[in-house]
Amino acid sequence: MVNAERKRKEIMSSVYPINKGVNRAVVFRGLKAQYIWWLAIGLGGLLLLFALMYIAGVPVAICMAIILLLGIFLFRFVYQVSNRYGEHGMMKHFAQKATPARINCNQLFKA
């Protein structure tokens, strides 16, 4: 009976893989967490910019050059920020900048 139960568990574990990445940050090609969304939104913006410039009548070579340069800048910036701050570091950085260095209180307290 014990061997049958063990064999059933082995079969179940081979059919259903165990997810060992629970509560880990999402990482895609070196980008961590929210920076994946930043890159996707930036690429969507570049696509929209290309379409607008093409419709406006800007020559295709100039459109491609501008989009290529902006795309290189976007990739470098997003990867740099991702590597510098990590998963939650940028939120912590902005939260720390938003807190005041000191709080002045000129009110007299009565006991």
C-alpha cells in the first residue's frame, strides 16, 4: 500500500510541475518587475511616434533614424534604472525624497 501511494505521488509530480518561483520578482532578459512595463509602454510610444511622423509626411529614412536613436536611448535608460534600483528600489528612492528632512513645530504645548 505504501509503495502504491509513493508511486502515485511520483506520477503526479511528473505530470504537474511544481512552481518554485512563487513570490519572486518577474525577470525578463535582465529587466526586473515594473521596468518590463516601462519598456513595453516606451516601445508602444515609439511605434505611435513613428506612425504619426509617417502620416505627417516625414521621409521614412528620417523616421527610422529618429526612432532608432530614441529606441537605443529607451533601452539603455530602462536597463540602467533596472540595474541601479532593482525591484522596489526606485519606489523607495522617490519615497525617501518625498519625506521632509525635518518637521518644525512652533506651537506651544499645554500640559
